Amino acid sequence: MTEQQAVLDMLEILECGGCVEPAHFFTLMRRTFRIAHLLYLEAEPYADELKICRLHHTFGAYAAELYLTRGLYRIDPILKLALGGVRPVEWTTARHRFPECEPLFKTAEEIGLSSEGVALPLPSPAGRMALLAINVNMSQAEWSIYRRNHLRDFQLAANLFHAGMLENAAMTSGAAARDMRLTGRETEVLTWSAAGKSYWEIATILGISERTVRFFMTNARRKLNVVSNTQAVAQAVRHALIPTV
């Protein structure tokens, strides 16, 4: 089978919705192209943090541990550029543009990872961002030619896979919405929190104890699958669960 035929076969599988499992998609991509590693990320950006909705990769547990323990995500230019833009981000271009991010690439070299690759921003619903990162074991000159020949294939495959993930999530949104339903008190507490009120102020307004306010807020965070009150308010507004002014 020629490489081009393999590409067409893979795209046909993706177009027919036959691949919504990241592991299966990664296998197809690696089998079709000369790819060493892949990473798929979908996240919700907040003022001072990034809530990870989906994260799948083939880099292994050790690489992920180093990335987190060394705080490399704080200086990762690929992450910043891809999640904040629409153009593909070349890893070597990002490396040269942001010399302060050299520890990230040095760590990659330390564990035998190449610094050649590309990150592809993916179209996402309002309030979310996504990307597919591709890493290859090629020289810079070899990768430059290979990228030029296959970037459109990479982007189309990534978009089709991402669309399948979104469609699959939409199919289960009915059950998720039921789980997300808030009680009257939880709605009131979130509404006043959105207005900038403290626990004590909310307790005074509603005529309940501050401890009870905390209880309702904890329940709301659990139902909305978030870890902070700021995220809970943002999720509630996004899903029209509380009134907005």
C-alpha cells in the first residue's frame, strides 16, 4: 500500500466517525505517518489557570512527571501559541523565538525526545481551546520536507478526530445536563457568588449559616466538575444555570 493510499484510508475512517478513541487515533496516525509521539488537549481557559477537559498523549508517565514537577508547563511556548492562535506552531520556531523556554527543550533531549514537531490548533466551542501536537524523530531538514508534504493531511485528520470527540460528547450531554442540575439553594449561592458576595454576605442575605453556604457551594462545584468557585460560576453562566446581569 502506498503512503498516499494509507492516508486516504485513514481519512475515510475518520470521516465515517469510526475513530473517537484517542488511543485508536494515535495508532492510526503513527501507522500512517512517520510520527513518534502525539498529544491531544482540550481545555477551558480562565484568568489565571487552565482547566484540562481532555488530555491524551503517548509520551509516557516519566515525561509527563518531569513536565509537571519541573513546572515546564509555565514556560511552554508551544502550549501558549497553539492555544492562543489559529496557525500551526513549529516547535523549533517556538524554541528560537522564546529562548527563556530552553529548559523545556533541554528536558526533552535529556529523555531522548526530539525537538522537531508541530502543534495544530483545533476549532472548538466557545470557551474552550484544543490542539493536537505531533512529535517526530527526524532531522530539521528532513522534517521540513515531510511537514510540507503532509501538513494538510495532519490538519484534516486532527480536525476530523476532534469533531468526532465533540460529537461523541454531545451525544452524552443529556445525561451530563441532568447530573449538572442545581437545586434552588445551590443556584442562589452561585448567583450571589457571581455578584462578588462572600460566604458571610451570602449567608446573611439568604438567612442561613455560613457553613450551610459552604455546603451548597461544595455541592455545586461537584456537580459542575470544577475545583474552584470561580470555575463554578463560569460553568454555571456558560450553561445558563444562573441568571446573568
